[in-house]
Amino acid sequence: MDERWRGSRRELVDRSEGFGERLLGQLLDRSHQMPPQLIPPLVAEEAARIGGRDVSIHLQDYGQSTLVPLRGRGLTAGEPLPVDASPAGEAFLARRMVEEWRTDGLRVHVPLVNGADEIGVLSITMDVLDEDDLRLLRRLGALVAEMLISKARYTDRFFQARRHGRPLSLAAEIQYAQLPPLAMSTPQVSLAAVLQPALDVAGDSLDYALNDDILHLAIIDAMGHGLEAALLATLALGAHRRGRRADVGLRELYEMMDRGINGTFGPEQFVTAQMMRLDVSTGDLQWVNAGHPAPLLIRGYRVIERLESEDRLPMGFGRPAPRTAAAQLRRGDQVLFFTDGVIEERGPSGQEFRETRLIDAIEHIGPSSSGVIETARRLATALERARGGVAADDATLFLVEWHGRTADHLARLDI
């Protein structure tokens, strides 16, 4: 290589590394071969180098109502924190750093966001805090989230923390192993899902993937309860992913899932479902309803329409696919998909929750919520309260919001 060219390039491009970048770079370099149990002391060490102390990591529990402390050398474990009524919970819900003044210093709660999925909160006490510290803490939170997600494949410790000391049923263990992250947010679209009862969910499941400009979604409710329902739902979920990755149309996707269920379990068992395609660049929504309640279209925090379908045939009977329905979303529109357990559940008085009560809850909760994650969680809490904490069936909420923006700016480096 021409030395003169190399010299001129060095003069033109500033490749120096500041303190913060060296700190995060060392954390990243050391993380590749690090066993999961050494993440807590490494994070505590890195925090100390920027003047932080009393480092704690809280992970969202399966019920999505509590932030559970992750225990490990170097961490201040503390107590579980409510998502609804704590500064750490505020940081988690709002996806932004929250500062809490204490007698021993300034407690900073940093949301742990992996891509578009938020998994918990990193909390650090500082004596002083400036803009450089805030930038480093924000990036440290993103890196810690990435490490926790990647290392979770090699250990059970993070899953055990999220259980909050209570075991999952075998059916729930199978279901949660198949699920994608229960929240996603991009400039084009956001979504959030809640499955209940969290520790014993069986027949309900869901799936999604964002492939270029097409968001693929599915919500599934397998017949029955317990382990058999979990296995049936897992088969339906696998068939959906196979068809989705083959990029088939919605009717063909229905037929692939139907054949898989019928060929394995016979016509005695079936699955209800909805499969959807949302073009995040245009807002065009298409769906096939296989026996579920109609989704609700929400605009300006008001339910304005039930997205009906002419056919609503469950899968597993070997029948022709139902026809595809379509709607045009506007920017800011939300669509709520849900299983029948949401509206057919009965409270302590024996009264069904019903769709009208669900609509009332949506229109009451929506205006005071900061986004789809908080809205979905608060809707699920209202449902749980209405049924007195007792569930006869699984209940799943899947809320999607189309923003109608572009993400192209994220691919440009601003340096």
C-alpha cells in the first residue's frame, strides 16, 4: 500500500478512541468467551470505572408485572420491584433512563433494550452525572442487554430469575420455549403481547417476523388444556413458521397448517388462529380468521371497527381455506388481536368479561399509556382483576400499532 496514501487517510479520518469507547469496547471484547455467571461482576467492574456503585439488574418476570433481581457476584440484588409503581418500572415502561435522588446519591435506572425487545433494567448509583455519563450508561445498558440475551442460550439462571421463584408447568415450559420476544418496536411498527396465566399457559401461542416491509403475525389457540394443547399449539406454530419462511400467501399458509394438524392429530382436534400480513411501508393489512374473535381496530384511543371476516373456519378439519380480508390502516392505528379466553372468562360473580368490557378497558387505558407495551400489560391486568385472579382458559392479547414512518435514517452514520 502507498505510504503517502496511508498517511493522508490517517490525517483525514479520526480513529482515536475515547475513554467511554475504550470502556465499552473492553466489555464487548471480554464478553465473547465469558461464561454467563461472570457477566454480573464484569458489569459491576465497568460501572465502578465510571464512578458507579450498588449495581443491580432486574429482569421482567413471566407475568410482566414485576422486575425480579438477578443475583450474582458484584450485584446488589435487592427486592423485586413492581413495574407499575417504581422508578425502575417507569424506566422499563417508558424505555428511557429515570433518575431517582436518594440520600446516598443519584440512582439511575437504565432500560435494558435488546434490539426492539426490552428485558429489564440496569440500576446504578452515581455521585455526579453529566452528559457523557448519560451517554455511556445508555450504551452500557444496550450492551448488557445484548450480553444477557446471547448468554441466556447457555444457562438457565436468567430464566430462573424471571420465574420469580415459581416453576412453570410443563405445558408452559414448552410454550415459552417457542415464543419470540413479547415486544418489538421500530420506527414503522410496534407490538406487544401478553399470555395468561403466565405460569400455566398451554394452548395459546403467537408468532411474528418482520421481513423487509412485511410484518407477519399469527395468534394461535389450540383445543384443550395442558400438555396435549401445548403440543398441538407447538405443531401449529412450527407449520406457520415453515409457511412464513417459504413466503406463501395467507390462504396457502392456512392450508399448510391445516394439513399438518389434520395429518398428525386427525379431525378430532383443531386449532383456532389468525394469520396476518401488515405492509409497514403502506399500512395495508390482510388477514385470515380461523375461528377467532374479530380483531379490534383502534384509532385515537377509540375502538372504531371490528375487523370481520366472511369465513372463520378452525384448522384441522381438512376444509378449504377461508377467504382473505383486508383493511387500510392510518398512521397511529392500533389493532388488537385476542383469543376467546379474553372475553369468555368469568369473574367471581359468574359474569363473562365480554367484548364490551374489553372495549371499555381499551378506551379507558389507552389515553394514559405510553405505548403498546404498557397498554397491553394494563389490559391484561384489568382482565386478571375482573376474573378474580382465577383462569379457566388461556387468554392472549396481541396489540400492534402502525406508525407509518421510515427507518432508513438508522442505516446512516452521523459522524
